[in-house]
Amino acid sequence: MAKQSSHPKGLYLLFATEMWERFSYYGNRALLALFMISALSFDKQFTSALYGQYTGLVYLAPLVGGYVADRFWGNRRSIVVGGVLMALGQFLLFFAGTWFQDASIAIPLFYSGLGFIIAGNGFFKPNISTMVGQLYEPNDSRKDTAYTIFYMGINLGSFMAPLICGTLGDTGNPADFRWGFLTAGLGMLISLAIFVSFRDKYLLDPAGKLIGLAPGKISAEERAKRDAPLTQVDIERIIVIGVLSFFVIFFWSAFEQAGVSLTFFAAESLDREVLGFTVPTSWFQSLNPVFVLIFAPVLASLWTFLSKKGAEPSSPTKMAWGLLFLGFGYIVIAMAVKHIEPGIKVSIMWLVTMYWLHTMGELCLSPIGLSLVNKLAPARFASLLMAVWFMASAAANWFAGVLAGFYPEAGQAVPSFMGYQINGIYEFFMLFVGMAMATAALLLLSTKKLQK
Ligand code: GLN
């Protein structure tokens, strides 16, 4: 038996597997919008919409992957299938990048590559996330820290990805994007190799039994437990997962501007010269993960400290804080552009500060959400309900793409969103301030009910 303070080795296996998978996903993502614009010559509007649909489907596919795992395949097999599909997808994008000048070849390759990544993520993401919690007894108090550690694995991968894949792919020469995609594919293969080599040794429950097997392979006794009818409490808990997932849609749709409108902003309106060196646009995607790595332990200790004092905020309250931080981040970036003349570029410190605030928000909301879903979900729907949590990201990413379509462009008609005129980048960013603050207020008003 592991000591209460230390964590099972399986956690570090899942950490490494997910780290390389996220390296692959975010390495690709750092290049995607830039690739569509500079290599495939799509315009910003189309790029935003496609980006939103793609990332939306990436997070919707877990619904299928979670269901298939809970019913038929188990988590282990689903993760391997997902990993293989994702690697294939990245390699298809490598070929799309190789023949980018011939649209009749590049475009079909590009779309099928995205399709493979979507399907692969569907099998991979909910299942790896569920397995983290299965390493522990249901009420083990180490689960929250386990998810925080796992979240750091996610972000270690996400941090390296733009620096490595971005540097290889985002060089100014559109023929180089493919090297970034190739590297992303190799990252996925590393993830798979690690998982397959060590899964049987380390993916065990506290009693030493293998976890993540297909339902047909688990003992009759275990199955009877899983198949017991849902109780009233189970149903209420499922509803809470649903309601919280709804609120986080608004969080992620503003947060996920990172890959689209905030990337356009970084490319066009930011003074990226630092000490004679031009910071590549894709590198800004590393700020959020690096802040996660630094501040995840800080917030985790803060929660522990507060809980010792008996003053730990409830999960819904933390999530409302997450939305407030997000809103503050957009206030900062809106202030940066409020009085500038067209064509003048602003200091990167504004964007850095914004990403820091967004990250503080994410840390109040995302690892807590994963852990909460694991604790509230009945065992037989564990992966499926994890997928419901990711469905919020799906809706949000799609919506993020729609909203990014309102990013104002010089010389084009002034867009308006539900009657709100977006005359410039200032108004565009203020849209997210309004959205974040309004949702935070609503969530704060409903915390009592949800907690019960
Ligand atoms: N950045 C985190 C990850 O990739 C969270 C993503 C999400 O839930 N939308 O896992």
C-alpha cells in the first residue's frame, strides 16, 4: 500500500503518456491557424470558423470514445486506439504541408488529418482522464492533488510543444510547417510507446487489480456494483456535472481565443521585438502552460492551507473565481489597446499579463472540474461523464471560433454581435469581459444550490 502522502506510480505513467499526447495536440494547434492562413491561403474568417469547428469536434468526440470505453473496450484499449489515430492524423498533416502548393492534394489531406485527430482525441482524452481517479479509493483525499499533478503533465507537454513544433514549423517559410506536424506525430508515438510498455506494471487500483479493462473482463462482483440502478443521489450528482459544464462553456470560449483571435492579435498588433530578436507568434502559446506549471502548486497549497483553516471555497465558488480572473485578463488587454493609434504595436507585457490572469482562472476551474467529475460520477458512466465535461469545451471551442469571426479587420465593415458594435479590438476584447463577469455573477448566485 502506498503511503497516504505519496502517489501511486501509475499516476506518473499517466502523467508521461498525457504529457506527450498534449505535446502532439498543442504542437499542431500552435501552427494550425498560421498554416491555414499562410500555406493554404484561407482568410481569417474561414480560418476562425474552421478552427472552431475542428477544436469543437476534438472535444465532442470524447462522447463516443467515453461511451465505447465504458460499454465495450475499457480505458486501456481506447487509449491505444486513440493514440494511433492521432499519430496518423499528424502524419497526414505532414503530407498536407509537403504538398501545400497543390490544393487538390493538400486540402483533402488536411481535412482527413484533422478528422483522424478528432477521432483519436475522442478515444484518448476522456479515458486517460478517468484512469487518474481509478488509481485511488473513491474517497481518497489525494485525488485533488493527483489531478493537479496530472494537469502539470498536460501543461509540460503543452509548454514544450509550441517552442519545439512552433520553432520548426513557424519560420516564415510555408514549406516548413510540415516539420512541426511531423514532430507532433512523433510526440504521439512516444506517448504510445510509454503507455504500452508500462501499463500492465503500474495501472493498478489500491488493491493491486488492473484498472481500465473492458467491462467483460472485470469480475462478476465488480460488475454487479457497476450495474446497480442509479440512486436519486447519483441522478442529482449527474445534474450538477451538467450544470457546471454549462457554466464552463463561457469560460473556455473566451479562454480558447488563444489559438485564434489572440494569435491574430499577437501576429499583427504586438511589438514582438525583444533585444533584437523577433519572438515567433506561436511561442505565445507556451505562456499559458508555463504559468500553469508555476502556479498549479501555489494554488494547490492555497486550497490545502484554506481547508486546514476550514475555509476552503466550494468547487462552484472556485469556478466563479476562475471566470472573474478571465474577465480581469480581458480588461488588461482591452486597456492596452484602448487609446492606441491604428498601426501602433503594444508591448508584449500586456499579453503576458493577460495570459497569467487567464491561467489563474483556469487553475481555479479546470483541475477542480476533472476531480469533481471523477468524484461525482457513478462508476459505470465514469468516462462518459468525463466526456460530458469535455463537451463543454466542445461547445466552447466552436463558439470561440464563431466569436473570433468578429475580430475586426481594417477596411472591412464593422461587425456587430447581438446589437453590440465592434468598432475595434477594444470593443472586441470588452465583449469577453462582459461575458465572463455576467457568468461569474450567475454562478456565484447558484453556488449554494449546487453545493447541496
Ligand atoms: N488545457 C487543458 C488540456 O488540454 C484543458 C483543456 C480543456 O478542458 N478544454 O487538457
